[in-house]
Amino acid sequence: MSGEENRPRTLREMEIEVEAEGREWMRRRLEEKVQAEADRHGGVFPPKRAQGVASASAKDASADGVRTDRAGGVARPKSGG
């Protein structure tokens, strides 16, 4: 065993681990709820994509009033006035 494996874990390390476990639990729980709702309405989750259908392009996003910032992230929608 190395010294790294034998040292006590910090509170921050434990916090990060528990937060990751919590996110995974919430993701699974949300998936179960969405699937149950889709089953109730006779749908399929996740929905199957049609073959040959591409995602919307960045050009389409700008037409909807969504801008991207210089770093490539999505910025606030354009103001109406």
C-alpha cells in the first residue's frame, strides 16, 4: 500500500464523492419518473430519432434568438427591445 492510499481522506474529497453519488441517484430517479410518465401515455423514452435527421445548426439557433458567446457557450437570448 502506498502512502497516498493510507492517508485519511479530506472532507472535500468525501464531499465530492458523495455529491457525485447524489447526482447519479437523481439522474436515475428522474429517468424512472420520465419513463413512468412515458409509459402512462404510451410513449417511448428515450424517443427514437429518425434516421438521417441532423441536429439543428448554429444558424438555426440564432434565428430563435439564442446567441453563443465567444467561448462557444450559450449566452442570454436577445432582448425584445
